[in-house]
Amino acid sequence: MIRKLGTLLSVAAIAYLLYIFTFYIQGEMGIVLIFFLIIAPLFSLAAAFAARNRAIVTIDSDAYVKKGSELEVTVTVEKKGKFPFAIIEIQPDASEVFEPCKKRYRLSMLFADRKEFRYNVRAAVGGNGEISAGNIYSCGFLGFLRFRIKTGIPEPVSVGVIPEIPDIEASSQLFRKLADIVMTTDNDEDNDTSMMFSANSAPGYEHREYVQGAPLKRVNWKLSSKKDKLMVRLDEAVASVQPLIALDLFRSKDAVPSETVRIEEKIICSVFGLVKALVKQGIACNFAYNGGGDGVVIESVEHPDYTDALLLKVLAVKVVPGLRLDMTKLGADVCACVVATTYPGGDFAEITSGLSRNAEFSVIAPDVTDTYKGGADLWYLDEDNNYKLV
């Protein structure tokens, strides 16, 4: 509104000066100026109007950036046809995980068929974000008129902002709890199968030859010595002794994104800190997350290096407001289950009741909260990177 008012005042001021110049100072020259200021705006209007459907804007950047770093974004503008453009005005935009973009960029496309510019935006919060071209206008040469471009607008670019994952000590209470459960279950399983040896002294599991990345703790050394090659029990036998860690990035439809992204970042750091600690200590686990169009994705994490790759997969998925992780897809044949959620209230206790009945079940929340009404242990990660019971 203020911009439009300023434009009208500018036009009125110019018209008043022309009137004074024509009728009181130099009439002949005033007529020439009036003619020029009528033809020039008309040509400017035609050029700006014609450019609305003839501009193609593309935007490009890296897929990931570390929190606190700057992401370089490249914006390219191309025009279709040879009719001259006036000015293309672009005001880039970014989602809440980035600092606001306030600068406007203007490109003259009078003779050029293609131009580009680069700008940097700082990543402020870990999580999935988007970079977009924002508002795009075709402006006249004189700057009085502009039209919003509605065709050739690029889709937002998804960018994962990588947070700093905390190092969780092995003395942390939640880690010790899971480790004890896994070790107890693993020992029970070994004891149950020790009496099922065949004539070859092999436990009652199906086996396969060892491949790189398989957990060494599942190697059957007796069978391997007989066959003169490493043999491991099949993954199906391992599943029951691997804890299931699930990430539920739930965002209410009426939530304020600038506030929820920080909660989501904390939960991502909390759950990946736990996964990282488990795998570093040789405890493989299954990790479940929302894979976007792929639905619930469950992956086995057995090597510390894979934790970083899994984090990138999670950060590549856009958070959909109102969508929870489908808990029915998690299965119940696990020794322990931990669900890290941004919101343990609402129907969370109800939809996780099956997990709590069939496994040692725990919940990680963003902070101290009383919204959870279930019976599982509720944990949060404090400022010293220790899991605390609520």
C-alpha cells in the first residue's frame, strides 16, 4: 500500500513540474517533454506486461548445509522470444530453518537472454527447509509499474540443515537401560539355541556366508571353523535382539513453524545421539522414520558411519503438518522400542499402546512435559546431553 502511494505521489509530482515548465517557463520544450513522458510510459507498460508470461526462473543450491553455515543459492532468469524485457525483480524467500531473506534483486533483461545472480542465506535451525524464488515481478523501465509473474516460477528447493549431533556417554541412564535389555535378550537367545546343535555342532539357525558390514557378534565360530569361512546367522534371527528406535516429527496444523522447527531439531538431535551411542558400542538397532512418499521406512543401523547417512535421509523429508508416524508399521517383535516424538500428547498414548504391550517401551520428548498420558517411561535430553526421566 505504501509503495503504491509513493508511486502515485511521484507521478503527481512529475505532472505538476511539467505543467509549470510548459505553461510558465518554456512551452515548446514542455510539449516535447509531455510527448516523451506519454510515449515512454506506454512502451514501458507494454514491455512489462509482455514479460509476465515470457520469463523462466530457476533456482539451485546444495541439498545440505551445516547449521550455522551459509548456503549459496543461484537464481537464473531466462526470457523466451526477442521482445525486450524491462526489469525483473526477485525477492527470494526461505523457510523457518533459515534466517529471513530481505534483499531484493533487479535484473535488466533489455538485451540479454539469460542472467543469473547468487546470494547467501544462513542456516539457523537443524531440520528440513526450503529455498524459493519468492515474489517475482516484471517491472517497467521507469519503475512505476510492475506485474506479478505467474508462469515459469520454480518449485521450492528442499535443503537439509545438518545439526550438531550430541555425544551421549555410555553412562547415560537410557543408554544403559537399552544396553542391558539387548544383552539380556541376546544371552537368552543363545542359551535357548545352545541345545539345538546339529551333528555339525551348529546352532539351530539358518546361516549365510559373512559379508562386509554384518555384525561380528552374530558369527558362528564353530561352524565357521568347520567350513573354513566365516558364517553368520541370518538377519531374521538378529531382529528380536535389536532395539527399535522411531522418530515421530509431528507438527500440528495450527502450529507456528518458527517455533516448531526448534522442537523438531531437538528431537532429531536427541534420537540420533542415542542411535550413535548404541552403534558405537556395538549395539545394532532398527531405525524407523517417515520417508515421505515411501511411507514408514525402517532401516538397520549396524555401523557408526551409517548414522550420518541416515541423518541426511531424514533431513531430506519435508515435515507434513498433521501427519504422525504410522505406529502400526513398526512391528512388535523387538526387545525394546523407543519413540522420539515432538508431541507426546493428544492420541499419542493410544496409538502406541500396542508397542507398550509387546516390548520394553520408552518415549523421548522435547522437554519436561505432562501431556503424555501413557504408562511408558518418558525421557528428555538435558543441556548436559544426559537423558533424564520426567
